[in-house]
Amino acid sequence: MADSTFTAPMATPFYKDHVLYHVIESAGVPTIRAWEFHGWQAESMSWKNGCYIHAGLSNTGPLSLKGPDALKLLESLCINSFAKFPIGSMKHAVMCDENGLIGAHGIIERKSEDEFQFFAAPPWPLQKLAGTSYRVEAKRRTDYLFQIAGPTSLKTLEKVTCESLRDIRFLRFRDSQIDGAKVEVARIGMTGNLAYELHGPIEDGPKIYDAVYRAGQEFGIERLGWGTYLVNHVEGGFPQVTWTFIPVPGIPDEAARTFISQFYKTSGSVDPSNLRARFRTPVEVGWHHMCKFDHDFLGRAALEAEVAHPKRTVVTLRWNPEDVLDIFASLLRPGDAYKPLDLPYAPNVWPQAHADHITKDGWQIGFSSGTIYSYYFREVLSMGCIDVDASKIGSEVIVQWGDHGRKIKNVRATVERFPYLTEGRNSQLDVSGLK
């Protein structure tokens, strides 16, 4: 269990049971992250057979936006409609530049009539707020954000909160208590199946995390590390900035290239100078259903034109097992090996700006990113952004796996359903009758 003799300004406790920690540096500040706990196989099965708790987004916000013009600011930036947004509800908000390229996305909560919280929030809203006359007070909070996902997540949370949470519908939140501390419980997640988040002051984080972990023991809980976390995005069908695409910086091209080269580890068979291959529009990631043209917002004209005549869409790509085996076999043969396919996802680094070419009949039809090995499906999968006329389920394409200017492996891949994990979707699940 937790090591109470070691303290640090973290959202989680330190554990002594052979946890693999690693240190990253963000804005010059070293941050310790748990990379792996009980191993990536057990962790990647957790959201199918039990549940997990993950704390990795605790250092990303939230951004509080409060004031009489807070809603107007959001309406000016988001593709979403705010005609219906009651207090206590959430939206997956998407913000674009004038060309319709995604600059930011995340979950926005409505706390009151004039107060909103934007989770996993990049600086995009702050950039756009600067220099305007909107009466909005913006503050960055330091809170914990714990994700609890999987079929036994509700049982775990009901045990630790000592109350029924079945009144919390999808994209809703309310307060509860754990170990005498107030916590916010929200029903949202990245796995596709039943999932929740806990929010609260970061100083309460270690005891809340440990209490949930202890309560979940009888329900098969696993602590999820960064080394497996992104597998659920590809299985569950949730494109993610810095993983399956990068956000457009919203600055001039040359400055953007410098920023991206400094912040991201650009990889893939696509030339690193090709930034467009690493950006996405809402249409290209399947979020066009959220585009509501009942209000003016940045990028509206570009999105209206694209929604009317979409060129590309998102699919799951299932890699040919023989070609995957050949990638591994090349490590045992003389000569240059193919780029390694790290398990459970590759390349085993984050954030990044990855893009591999996808071809069909010799023609380039799009880009692949977010490559993972799914221990549950026993398949290598990636997200493909491909031409609409090539997106028929069952079609075979080629993913050019490798880094630009180096040895490339042409991997056969089959176009599959998106999302790939279809059973028990959180948005469609009625928890009132769950046992």
C-alpha cells in the first residue's frame, strides 16, 4: 500500500510495491509520473474485467472561467452549442482556428450561471481571451483529476463514498465525500465503457487516491500507469491531442514550427516539416456531430464547408499480424532492423507529433497515428485519418511504418469500425439496474 514515510507535492501517494516511476520535465519543472504498476498486460485488461484508477491528468488544470461574459467567450470559441447547458452538466468542448483545425479540446463543466471549469485545458482560451473586452476572470487551479473506469468502477466508488451514485447520468457531476473530504464525482471517461472522474484540491489527492484503491481491491482495481493509459483511447475511439494528433498552436507558421520542434518529439514516416499531417479538423476525428451552427465561433465558415463536403474521416486500422511479426523478427536478423514496435504502444514516449503515411493502390490516402498493441483484442491497432472513399470497412491499405528518411516497413492493415470497443458504451448505459 502507500508509503507514508515519503511525501512530495503530488496528487498521488508513493507506493513501495515495485512501481516503475519516471521523471518528465514540463515548463522546466520536473514531474514524477508512475509509468507502470502491476504490468501493462494486467493494466490494459482492467477496464474490461474490473476497473482502474489513473491520476496522470492531475497536472493539467482545470482552468476556471468566471464572469458575466464567460459563456460568450466559450460560444465564440467552441463548435458546440450552449443553448442547453444546465448547471451540473458537462460538455466535450472543441475549439478551432480560423481554418477549422483543432486548437484545443477538453471537458467543460458548468458550475453556476457565470462559472465554468475547463479540464485538461491547454492555453488556447487564455490566448483568445487576451486583448478582448470580455468580462471574464481566468484562473488556473491545481487540482487532482482521477479517472476510474471499467465495469466495477461504480461499485468501487459507491463503496468508498458510502452512498449510491446512480443518479449521476452521463456527462453530469455532483459532490460527494470520501474519508471526510468533499469530492466532485463526474461520469465521463476515455475507455468507452462505464467510467467516472474525481476532482478536488490537490492536497487531498493522496488520501483520496489511496482510499479508492483500497476500496476497489475486491472489485479487481488496478492502478493505471502512463505506459498503458493511451491504449484505452485507441480501443475506445477517443482521439487525443499530442497522441493521435497535435493542436494547432495558433501562431505564425515559422514560430509554430519552432514551437513544435521544441515541445514535441516528431516521428513517423511523414516528413517532420509536414505539420498539416499532424493537425486534425473535427470532421477528421469524427467530432463533426458536435458542430452546431446556431452561433458564431472561430473557424465556423471553414467547418461548414467541410461538413457539407467531407474529404477525410477517422477509422480504426487493424494491422496484419504477419507484417507485425516481421517487424519484431527484423531485430533478430543481420542488417538494419525496422523501427521497433514498443509494447503496449509505440513509440513509447508522450507527448509527440507522430504521423505515418497510409497508401492504397500506390496512392497516398491519409495518415496513421496512435499505434498500440491491444492485449484484450490481441491485435496491433492505430487510428487512421483517411479519404472518405477509402473508408469502407474491410478495405486493405498500407501503413508505412518507420521514421522519415530511414528504413520503412509497409504494413498491410484493414479498415475497421470506429470506435473499436463497442460493448457497454458509457453514453448509452443505464446504471440504475446494475448489480
